[in-house]
Amino acid sequence: MLPIILASVIASAAVPTMDAADARAHRELRAAPLAVRDFISRRAGCNHWGGEEPYDADRAAQIAAAVRELRCHDIEADERRIKRKYVKSRRLQWLMAATRDWDGL
């Protein structure tokens, strides 16, 4: 289910003009360890679903299911864990900060 949710987040995200920082972030993301890539993808999904409006019961259920599947309630603790693990990597620390507000990949 997670790949389907992430695919819908990615597909529904507007494609803004990419500035130099975003272009660098995308390059760094491709080179990042799998755990970091997965986390950033999850966080982007949580950012996306956190901004969605539950305009009816079905939509509220869809949002709740996505938040549960992405484990959004654990995202801050998971971020702290990743940052501690890669504390010596300035590149990954920069990547984590640069992608903090992403709501799609």
C-alpha cells in the first residue's frame, strides 16, 4: 500500500520550476543511503497528507490511512535517529534540512 500512496503523492505534486538548491537536493537524494531516501520520501508524504482537507468521511478515512501507513506520528523521532546516525555527514545533514518542507518528490 505504501508504494501506491507514495505514487499518488508524487503524481499529485505540482512540478515547480526547480532552483539550484532543489536541483542539488535531488542529486544528493539519488546518492543518499536507502534509509535516508526512504525517510525523506516518507516525510514528504506526511507533509502532503498533513496539508490535506478532510472534506468528507471518505476523504478523512483516506488521509488517516495514509498517515498511519507512512507512520507520520513517528516522523520526528525517526528524523532525530537519522540525523544522529549521519551526524558526521555534512552532505546528508544539508539534505535533511533542504528537504524538510517537501510535500512530494
